[in-house]
Amino acid sequence: MKTLVITGGTDGMGRALARDYLRRGDTVVIVGRDERKARTVPGATFVPADLSLISENRRVIERINGDFPDVDALVLCARYFRATRWETAEGIEGVFALEYLSRYLLSHGLTDSDGSGPRVIVNVSGPGVPAGRVHWDDLMLRRAYTGMEAQFQAGRANDLLGVAYAARHAADGVRTRYVLINPGGVSTGFCGEFDAETAAHVESLKRYGKPVEEGIRPLAARVDNPPGAPLSAYALHRPISLDHAFFDPKDAARLEELTRDLVG
């Protein structure tokens, strides 16, 4: 039996994955904001949290490390699209906070300095997508915010998170395998506040995207059979080469330093 922690586990792909593993008899912890939605995942342990806040991530880390010390898989699914720029109460741009900083904090926070941690961390992001970049001189996108640019920057930052995580922990003998995965077009929950153009794209994905039960198969494959390498990336089931500028170690180290300053 496995123990899984799933962020965004009250909706979309996260919920479908939680239900799948609960049917197998595994222990599933779901992290999200909506208790009503959490009740649609009977049998799961619900940890309510606003993962866009650094303080809430730290509370979740403390709770999970205390109550579930032997996590097999951490699956990072939480997303929220914002057509207009918004800052958290801690002064962080909202998409960057939820879709990158939270994943950074949880990835490292559930990995102990003694070398223990989840068998695998599955970061559901967008490896292999050519669009987007890290805005080094404007991480909070104060000057040129769009909802899509915020999403693309978070995706690129997660590519670099995987590189930095593997570089920091692999040398310490940590067993955790870090997996970046792009599940492709899935008819999932699509939580967010959309402009007209993005809303039309979302409706198209809901109509023509893969059913969510099919969309979770690449995730479950990596949970059930973690790759051998400390870091790997996939588009669906297809491995993506890490020999690309998206995964540049110098950029990863640069973002790691900036992130440490942000989280304190």
C-alpha cells in the first residue's frame, strides 16, 4: 500500500488521481481550499490550505511530516488561472506563488536532511513547451502581466525547480525521483478567472480534451514505477531530453537563490 499527497486533489486531475488510488486501497492526502469539493473524495484525508501563501505551505509541511512520515508520492497539481494580476497577502504574484513557490516549498519541505523523502515527486507542469521564460528582472510580472505569460513563467520555473532539487539532494543520497510531466490536453477542472480569449480555449479543451481518467494515466505510471534517474521529464509517456536550455543548471541555481530570498 502507498501513501500519496496530492495538491489540487479536490478537483480535476488531482481528484481523479486521488479516487483511483483510494480504490486501490492506498492512503491519500488531498490538499486544497474547498471543503465542499473535498467531500467528493470520500476516504481521503483533507488538509485545507491556501497554497498561494508561504505560511500555509509551511503549516501543511508540518502537518504531513507529523502525521504521514512515510510518503511514497507527492503529486503537485494545484493551478489557478488569473487573467488579471493579483498579489497574495505576502506580496507575491498569485500564479508564481501557487504554481511555483508552493511546489518548491513542498518538494523540499517533505524531503528530510537525513536523506529520506517521497519515493517520487510528480510535478504536473509543462516541460517541453517552448513558450515562456523566467522574467529575471521582473519575477512578479509587475510591468507586463498577462494570464498566459504568468502560466508560462511558472512552467519554466518548475523545469528549473526539478534541476535544482536533483542537484541539491542527489548528492546527499536522497532516494526521491523528481519527475516533470506534461499531461497534454485534458478535459480537467480548469479553475480560474478567465478573459474571453482564454475562456474560449478552455471550453474547447473541455469539449475535445482527453477524459480526465485517461489524462491521469501518465501520472499514475510514474507514481507506480518511478524512473531511475534523479530527474526526468515527460510529455505524456514520452521522455523529454534534459539536454536543453529549459533545464540549464546555471539558471536553476540562479532561480534557487532568488527563491530562497523570497521564502526567507
